[in-house]
Amino acid sequence: MKVLRKNGEIVEVNFEEQEGKKAFWHTSAHVLAQAVKRLYPETKCAIGPAIENGFYYDFQFEFSFSEEHLKTIEAEMRKIVKESLSLQAR
């Protein structure tokens, strides 16, 4: 995975490096949010940061969330990853 550093330098990192994990988890949070919004457009998104050992996202659903929803969201995330969408830093 390539990451953009604060000084404008683009470097290749891998998951074994802390910077690579952080970039992967940050991107994963965005993929999670995209999957949820595709499946449940009325869902409100809050924050979704990378954290020390993974990532999370806070959502407000119009229904009670279940394990079945999690399976559906994971399947949608896999579809999104296969789309090979471009990522851009802002």
C-alpha cells in the first residue's frame, strides 16, 4: 500500500509496519462506511477512525442491528474491494 506522508512524500508500506497497519485500517473504515451507506442509505455516519489494533465506525441505524446485518455488510465490503476504486487523500 502506498501512503502520503505529511511532507508530501509517497512511500510504499506493508502491513507489518505500524504505518502500513494504520493506512490499511483507515481505508477499511472508509470501505465499511461506504458499504453501510450503500445497503442502508438512511443510516447516519459519525466517526470511523483507525485505532491501535484495528478500526471502528459509529453509525445510527433506523433499526436494531443484528449479526445478520454484520454478515451482509461484510459481503458488501468485499464487493467494494473487488471494484478496485481509486483512493485519494484530501
